[in-house]
Amino acid sequence: MRQSLKTRGFVLKKRPLLNRDIILTLFSEGLGKINVFAHGARTITSRRLSHIDTGNFITSEIDKREGRYYLKETRLISGFSQIKSNKNKVNYLSVFLFILNKILPEDQREESVYIILRNFLIEISKKNENLNVMNKYLNKLIITLGYSKEEINDERITSYIEDVIGEKLPYI
């Protein structure tokens, strides 16, 4: 059975497939973390291509068929250009999205984590880049998801998260 959905969400990851297709990992307000197949999104004439960059906040129309999600239309809400124009802020954004992609369960609504991500993006877009801001939101994230009962100090947070996800963080 086919079901059409409209949702807002953040692009956590974008993986190209063979030909002109892409698999997106979206963190949606109403659906949680989902993988979405974007057929033909890598073609030069695709209006969706610029909308589906990692870290973008989009509105999307999605079809759900046989347990899979297929992207139909997108509209860019924010590309967070004030973050993406600063190398350090891009680094913080990439690491935060990498961590979210690793620890969030699929197809499970996580409203409190969605709010944490939204607030993190708003705060780093307004302030000078600051590792303390990143660590503050990483602590909120791991406490909210139940990986820790108390805040972890700035010196240990990176190694703690690497232990949780089972691999090294790409930057920081």
C-alpha cells in the first residue's frame, strides 16, 4: 500500500548510488531517522539536488511503499549558510550529524533529540565557533538518549562518544 507523507527534517547523510540516485538519511520531526531513496536526484536538471546537501533543513514529500521511503519533492527551509561559510563550524556540524546518524535508531520518533539538534544549529549559527557549545549539546544528546545519567566533562566527552558508537570520530 502506498502512503504519501509530508515532513520537515534535517539531512544527516547523503550517499550516492550507481547512476543518478541517492540514499538520504533524514532526521524527521514526525518520523525520526529514516533512509529515503531519491531516484534521479543526481541529474543536472534535478531541482532537489541543492536541497539535499548534508546539514540542510528541508520540507519533503515522501512516498512510503512496502516499508521503504521514496523522495518526491523537497523545499529548502535553511541551508545554514552562516555555518557552512566557517570551516570550524562545518567541522562541528559534520561531527554532530555523524554522531546522530550512528546513535539514533531508525523509524523511531525522537522529538527531544530533534529539538536538541535544532537548538544546536541555531546556537552555532549565531555565535563564534566554540567547542564548549558542541560539548554542551553532545552531553544533552547522550543524556536524552540514555547513554549517560550525568554530564561528562569536556576532556572525556569525545572518547566517551567514541566508545558508545564503536569508532573514532572523523574530526574534532
